Amino acid sequence: MAGEYGRGMDQQWIGSWGWVTLALVNAGLAEQKGRSRWNWFLVSLLLGPIATLFIVTWERVP
């Protein structure tokens, strides 16, 4: 039973770090497009890949 719990926690940690890594990448993309790095980092923590789609497709309003 403990072995199953340990494996689940490992997978959860890997997924969590992947999500945080994606948020960091999104923050860098947002900064390159002239947007707030910090705001998009926080949005990416909530929305993940959907935030990436928004960053890449939304045009900046002049």
C-alpha cells in the first residue's frame, strides 16, 4: 500500500513541476511580446496550456 502512495506522489510532483516550468516559459513568452511577465506567470499557474495559447495568439493592442 505504501509503495502505491509513493508512486502517486512522485507522479504528482513531476506534474506539478511541469506545470510550474510551463508557467515560467509562458512568462518569458509574454515578456518578449511586451506583456507583464509576473501577471502572465500567475495566469499560467491557473490556466497552463490555455494561457500559452492566449499569449501566442492574442495581438497586443497599441
